[in-house]
Amino acid sequence: MSESRPLRFGYLAGAAALLAVALLPPLSTLAHGILFSAHMLQHLLLLLGVPAFALLGFPPTSARRSISPVLGWAAGAAGMWVWHVPLFCNAAVRSAGIQSLQTVSLLGFGALFWWPLIGAGSERRLAPLAGVTYLFAGCVSCTLQGILLTFSPVEICSAFLNPADPGPVLPWLSSHWGFTPAADQQIGGLIMWVPACLVYLGAIMAQFVRWYGSAGARALS
Amino acid sequence: MSTGSRRAWLMTVDHKRIGILYILTALVFFLVGGLEALALRIQLVKPGNHFLSPQAFNELFTMHGTTMIFLVAMPALIGFGNYLLPLMIGARDMAFPRLNALGYWMLPCGGFLLYFSFLAGGAPSVGWFSYAPLSEAAYSSNTGVDYWTIAILLLGAGSVAGAVNLITTTLTLRAPGMTLRQVPLFVWMMFITSILIILAIPALNADVVLLMLDRLLRAHFFVATGGGSALLWQHFFWAFGHPEVYILALPAFGMISEVIPVFARKPIFGYEFVAASTVAIALLSLGVWAHHMFAVGLGRPSDLFFAASSFLIAVPTGVKIFNWTATLWGGSIRLRTPLLFAVAFLIQFTVGGLSGITFAMVPMDWQLTDTYYLVAHMHYVMFGGTLFGLFAGVYYWFPKMTGRKLNEGAGRWHFWLTVIGFNLTFFVQHFLGLMGMPRRVYTYPDLPYWGAFNAISTVGAFILGLSVVVLLVNIWVSLRRGEIAGDNPWDAWTLEWATTSPPPEHNFRAVPPVRSRRPLWDLAHPQNCDPVLSPAVTVAPRIKPPALTGTATFIVSEAMFFLMLLIAFVFYNVSSHGGQYAATALNAGRSAIFTIALLASSGTLWLGERALDRGRQGAFRLWIAVTLALGVVFLVGQGGEYLDLLHKGVVINSSLFASTFFTVTGFHGLHVAVGLIALLVLAIQAWAGDFRKGRTDGVHAVSLYWHFVDAVWIAVFILIYLIGPHL
């Protein structure tokens, strides 16, 4: 949530752009049963990217209520874990209806996760150091799942194993780079483990900016 | 400090004396580890040398590494933290003085056990990271590794105790007006280091526990023949080992951040950037351990991701280097010994950082890992960085600790000998590594330049040895005849300089007002104060109960330990490893009954707490008795389950399922037993009427721990009994 109008429109444009990247081809095509790693990228854009930028673009008010951080954190973790239970993951690939449900639920989970940090009115947000703890715990949950996916010998989402229409990308990857479904799942896990954690780390740094910024503001007044 | 006999030093709970004991112990082991290094260098001075046998060489490099990391660097840094942190935040002592003494005494015990291995049939000879399966009983059949594991566990427990204390002290005992945004950077960095310690050491502890079970009870965690995996040792070890690099570096960063501003006569440039980048380094360090394992074949995807994330660590570290340099820029520099060491630190640590980036490149890593290039790299970080930072700290704070300054002329001799000796020893090792000389091999063939470079390195090592002698003489002489320091010999700005040198046992007669980051500057320049950062209205300080903060911190560390054990359970049970499985061996229905007893005990304890807070002593005694009974029911139930499994022939080494099951539930049961003892103590106190005056912090702390133990069981029950059979 920002004071300046142009910046807010910038954030909203960013949210729209990320949403477009996530839901339009080529990512949406690849994410739909061809590449697990592409699905993971889409998953994270919807869960962590779009809601954060959308909330940053909200007009500022100090009155908007917060939600319980436990609820927000649980929503964030659920968004990560629930859709990677093999049953649900496969269902989302096989049925367009469930995939839509997945998309909407990820946006919702993400909004709940970010709400205590950027959705709520500026006076009602989590205190900066509590925010750091909140985000760190989010990073731990995300890392654990990333590790599980990276090293799991079991196929988490078997629907990706034999795509009905592999398109041009997957055969090219297989023939030129020796790409395998196992490598695909590893990359999916690593996306969740490493770049996703950098999102949390970036947000933690933003908490420090807020923390030290508020001290500077007090010193000047 | 002048009062009291030598015996008082053994019994002390004063943070200053404990800090000095830590530093002196580290100094003793520094001499031992240094002599070991000299022996290694003598062996390597020429090709085909026979000064040491291969076995002695292996033992000495193992002991040198273990000693320098666990018995020198960590204790020295924790010792300085112990001495300085309470003084810098204007506190009377650490939050838990007796825990502090316990943490210290773990150190000599651990060191003694480690070195006793020499007398008990041979020291460990497997390198400081003790890779399995080399460290397994089949390949290291003497007791060296056993002593190593016990020593590491003790030292790890001591470090966690120290870290819990430092965190709690920082959070609860700061002087009025000192917010966390304005603590001295050394305090901030010790705080972040302590958080890293409580998060990272449990990974090492879990790893070492599994190794002990392998060696002593013939489990198969890391032995391929029983279905185990030596790779898990490496994962757990480096999940500790990479953060450990920063556990050793961050306090030295903190020392540099205190020394440079004072000797440049300027406030630190970009305090906020130095502080926040420390957090970024700490967090990144927890997630990049796999870059220590590029050579084991994790697969190209993993290599790529971890190469990229390892490059990133250069960013926050680079931020710091620029901040320190910018602090020096345009300052009125006083080039005294502390600053000399600090400037050398900047240069050498940057060299070590740059060679570290070369290791983040996977093909370079494959080529250079386990060569002398790596030895050079890690010594530039640990010696050129951490130890130079420590030396800067020694010269800077020696006057505070002893009341006398170290001799400046001898200090310069010490500095130049160290810089020359260090760079001679280790710079040439870059070339040896690039030429392919492997480390940890007792000798080498007479290839072009190898003999010459190794001879240079050995000469450098002896110059380093000489520099240490200069330091020791300087300390010895300055203690007796050094210039009297006065309260604030460097004209510094943080609170430790506001009291006498050495400080009295109670530290401060009165803590000066704290409103900015440089309270003593404000005191000396009332017309030209720093920006005020403290809250405008200074209310009477609210004394937070340290007991709860300390318990919560400890619980975080315990949670990490159980997390590692549960990860091991999943790892070993997710695919077919042969042997029994949870579904055939366990009776989830019966376990659910004693699970309910344990969960109910959390409720009864909560009711007891509520009764106590309302002053109903009788009800409290009743509820605590019920809680104790329910806890005993749980333990008896678990004991019954163990007996049942034993009758079925399921013992700790019969399969990986059995090994992980007994390890996880056994450690949980141990925690329940500890919780029961704590509850028993509470019950005795309650009957004696100790809680009538409302001192109930201890009750709330024990209760928090008991709830934690229950929460762990919920995770264990779900994972092992409910999910496990379907893995």
C-alpha cells in the first residue's frame, strides 16, 4: 500500500502483468500437464506474486482491519502444501474446472498470507520484527516442501508423466538436454526451495526498511 | 576482578569472568591447534617427507580443524559476546548467569574428551567434517570418532546454551531507551549469530546422534549395506556447516563495525544497511548448503540453482565491505593496532570472498574441491577474516578487560608478522591447488614448483608461530607494566566505555541516558547530539520475564532438532529400504490411547496455571499432580509399546524403520521424562508454598516446554503412525 498514486498504479500494473504471465501461454500451456516446473512457476506467481502487488496497489487507509497472523500464515502454507498432495495435483491437471478452482484458491490464499503485512491499514499491520518472524516461518515451510519435492524418489504429480499433447517444448528439451520427468520435478522443487525463499527474503528486507524508516521519521519530527 | 581467590574463578557466574574464561580457554586451544598446524607444515615442507606417519598426519589435520573451529573460534567469539554484550546494552549481567557458567564448562569438558582420544587408542582421523562412511565403525574402528561425536555434542549443547542466553539478554535486559534499532552493531551481530546457532547446531547434533547410533548400536543410517545413505550425513552436516561459516564470521564483522568508526572518528556509514544485510546473510546461509556438495552428484538442476543462490551471498557481504570502506573514507584516521587488524581484515576477507565465488561456479568447484585452493580459501575467510577481526577486538577491548593497554609497538610487530606470515602461508596454496595438489594427503611427489611453494608456505607458518609468541609476550608484559587505560582510552561511544576498566562486578554505578546510537558521544557533546532514536516518552522499563523468552528460544532450537529427526524418518521410510514397516509393526489404535493421555496433560497443566494466576494454590497442586500422572501414563504406554516391539524382534538395528522409529520416539520420550522432572520440581515447590508471592515465571516456562513436548508428539504421531504406513 503506497501513498503515491503513480507508484500504486505501477504496483497494480505489475499485478496485472504477473497475472497475465501466469495465465496466458506459453506458461499456462506448459503448466497444464506438460512441465511440472512450469506449473510450479505459475503456482508461485499466483500465490506470492500477484496478491502482493495487488495489495500494494490498494489505496492507503489506516483503518482497514488485519486478520489473525496465525490464519494468514496457515493460508500461505496451505496454498503451498494442499495443491501438491498427489491426488489434488493430478486432479487439477486433468480437469479444467478444478484447475480454475486452484487458480482462484491460490490468489485467495496468497491475499490472506500477505494481508497482515501489506493488506491491513498501516497502523494495524504486524510490527516489523514480528513480520520478519512471520516471513521466516513461511520460508521454512516453503523450503521444507521444496526439499521434499527435490529429493523425493516418488513422482508427486504423475499426471505430468505422459502428456497427451506434449507440444514442441518438451520433446526439444528431452532430445537436446536429456531432460527427464525426474529432472522436471527436481526443478519444480528447487523453484520452491530457492527462488521462492528469495521472495520471502525480499519481503523481510522490506520489513527492515519499514522498521528503520519509522525510526528515521520519528527522529525528524 | 582484583578481589577473590583463584577458586572464585572456578565458581564464578559473573559474565565478565566467564567471558575471560572462554577467551583464555580458546587461547590455550589456539596454541594447541597452532602447534598441530606447524607439525603438518613441517611434514609438507619437502616432497616425500617422513616427519609424520600417514596416520599421524590424518589425526593431526582432523584435530587441527576440529580444534580451531569448535574449541577456538566459537568459544573466543562467544566469550567476547559474554563479556561485552551485557556491558554494551547497560545490563548488570546475562539473563541466566548459572546457565552461562554451565555453557562455559561444557567447553573444557568437550575439549578434554576430544583430546583424551589420543590416550584412548588414537585420535579421530576422518577430517573435521567426519564424512560417512569413512567415520563408520567398519572404516574407523578405534574410539577416536566416538570421542569426537561425544565432544561435538557437548560443545554443541554448550553453544546452544550460550546462544539462548545471549538472545534472552539482548531481548530483555537492554537499558531504558535502547531499542533494538540502536544497539551497537556488535550486539546486533551477536544476536543474529545466536539465532543462527540455535537454528543450525541442532542439524549437527541430529547428524552426530545418528552417527553414534550407527557406531555404538550398529544402526545403518549412513551405511549403504543396510540400506542407509552416506549422503544424508553430508546434507545434515552442511545444513549446519554453511551457517557455521557465518556463525564464525558475523561476530568478527561486529567487532570490525565497532573498531572502524572509533578509529576513523566517524559514526558507521549506513548502520541500517550493515544491520539488515547481516540478516540477509544469515537467512541466505541457511539455504545454500548444497554448494558444498557439487562434487557428489546431486544432479544438474540442483547444481544450477545452488550456484546461483551462492553467488547472491556476495551481495549483502559486499554491502558491508562498502559500508566499512565508506566509514574510513574521509575520516580522521588513527592508525593504531586495532584498526591495522581491521583494515587487513577488510582486504583479506575480500580475497577469501572472491575465491569463495569461484567455488560457486560448479565446474571450478569440481576441479578445485579438496585441493589446496580450498584450504587457501577457507583460511582467508576464517583466519584472514575471523581471526584478524578477533585480534582487532583483542587490542581494542583488552584495556577494558584488564585496565591496561597492550603495548602499541609490540602490537605493530605482531600485526606485521601476522600479515606477512599469513599471506606467505596461504596465498601460495591457491597456486598449489590450481596445480592439482590434493589436501589431506600426507605427502606429495616432487612435481615442478610443488616443493618450492610448500617450503614458502611452511616458512610462513613459522612466521605466524613467531607472531603468536609476540602476542603472548605482549599480553604477559602489558598485564603487569602496560599503560594504565582509564575508563575510555579510545574515546569511544558505546556504553562499555562508560564504566571503569575493568568494570566492577555490578558493571555500572548508573547507566548513562541512551537516546541515540552513540550515548557517550551525546554525553560529551550535548550541543551536537546524534539523532534521537529512542521513544519520545521514556516510561519506566517494563521488566520482561527472561524465563519465558529463554524457554521459547530453547524450544525453537529443540524444534529444529526434532525437525531433523523427522526429516530423517521420512527420508529413510519413503522408499523401499527392506525390513519392517510401520504398518506391520505398529498398533496406531493403542498408541492413540496414550496419545490422548499426553494431550490431556496439556489441558490439565493449563487449568493449573489458570488456578495459580487466580491465587488458588490448592487447585494448582491438584492439577499439577494430575498432569504428572498423565505424563507417567504416556511413558508407561510407550514403554509397553517398546516391549511389544522387542518381543516381535524389532530392535534399533533391525531395519531403517526400526532405527528411525526408536530414535524419534526415544528422544521424544526423553523430553517427556525431562518435562516430568521439571513438573515434579514445580510440585515440590508448590507444596512448600513457593508460589504464594506470585513468582510464577518458572511455572509458565515449564508449562510452555510441556506444551511443546506435546506438540512434538502430535507431529510424531501423525507422521509415524498415520502417514508412515502409507509412505
